[in-house]
Amino acid sequence: MTAPALEIPPAAAEVFGASLPQLEAYAALLAGPGVERGLLGPRETPRLWERHLLNCAGLSSLVEDGQVVLDLGSGAGLPGLVLAIQRPAVQVVLVEPLQRRATFLSEAVESLGLRNTLVRRARAEELAGKLEVDVVTARAVAPVDRLAGWALPLLGSGGRLLALKGEQAAVELAAAGPVLHRLGAAASSVVEVGSVELGTHARIVVVERGTATAATARSGARPSPRPGGISGPSKRKNRR
């Protein structure tokens, strides 16, 4: 099955710049193999750029060069692969427990030539104490309280969970308040990123880990020192 031709919105060139050809290649993978394997609904194809790729682009402004980012429940690679393409100086780990999704991600990373990206087939709970990163990202994975329980044990002190959310982001964050307190979160907020005009506007729930989390304490896990916690191909080999 040949992927349908996708109309690229004019804003995409301004948003992605020199990364646009790689984003086009990724969009073709989503519209082709991604739909064929059930990672993306066929009705999403016509709005792939506006609803998915551009929607993920604004998150990049909250990540610094040199940071290690773990994309939790990466699925088809949103927002992790978009970030990896936009920011070659950021190391991205795509974490996905389902085999067919992890296989798609691995094939996409190879096809797109992303040397800053690793794929781990695992659940977040399996990586706690083995992996320590600067940022955890998530999109359409779970409510904030559950996300924080999975993400905070993977973060170093001061690390942040960045969860892409919709219009009810503030309501969801408020409801998660007691759980975040129990988990030892140092701070939390809703940050608006991107541009409405360019189609990149998004609401990000930001949760910062404190010096220790209740989740880590309960598990008895000790976070591994960076950067050795990331297994798979060496970080040196996968940097640009």
C-alpha cells in the first residue's frame, strides 16, 4: 500500500526549517506503515501535520541541547521522533512496551538516519533504578497522576515531566495535586508553548522532580549515574 500524498502546510517550513525533509519522510511513514499497522487511524492522515506533527513541535522550546529525553509510551513516535528530528543535539530514548510499535519505531529511526535516538521495548516500571534522564515526555498516554508515578522515578533531581495535554490541562493537574505531593514533586504548572498562527500552540503540564521521590523510595531503587544508565548502542556512537 502506497502512502497517500500529504499536503504540507506553509507553516511547516517556518517551524521545522532544515529539518523539514526528515519530517516529510516521517509523515510518509506515519501515513503508510503507521496506518497499515494500526498505530494511526486512517482518518488522521489528512490532518497529520496540523493535529500531530505541528502540535508536537512547540514542546522543543522546553528542552535544552545536551539533555537526555525519554519519550514514555512513544507509540508511533509522538512527540519523541518529532523532537529527535528537530533537535539533533538532544539524545532521545523512545520507550514503548508493545512489540509492533517498538518495531515501527526502530524501523523509523533507521530509515530517518537518526543517530541521536534509541528505542527501548519496556515499561516505565522496568526502567526505574536503571535509567536516569533529564526530561520525560508523554502524549496521550495517561492522566497526570499516573504519568508522574511512572516518570518521576526515571528523572534526576530537578528533572521534568513534560506532558502534552488539551484544554483541560489545568483541571487535570489540579486533580493530580495530592498524588504529586505524595510522589515528592517539587513543582508543577501548565505552560503554553508555540504559536496559534503557526499551528504549534500546545499546553504542557510540567512536573519537576524533587531531590527524592516517594515512588523511588517505595521501590528501593537507586537511580543509576548518568550517562551509563542507557543501554543499547552507546551514546557516543549515536551522537551526531
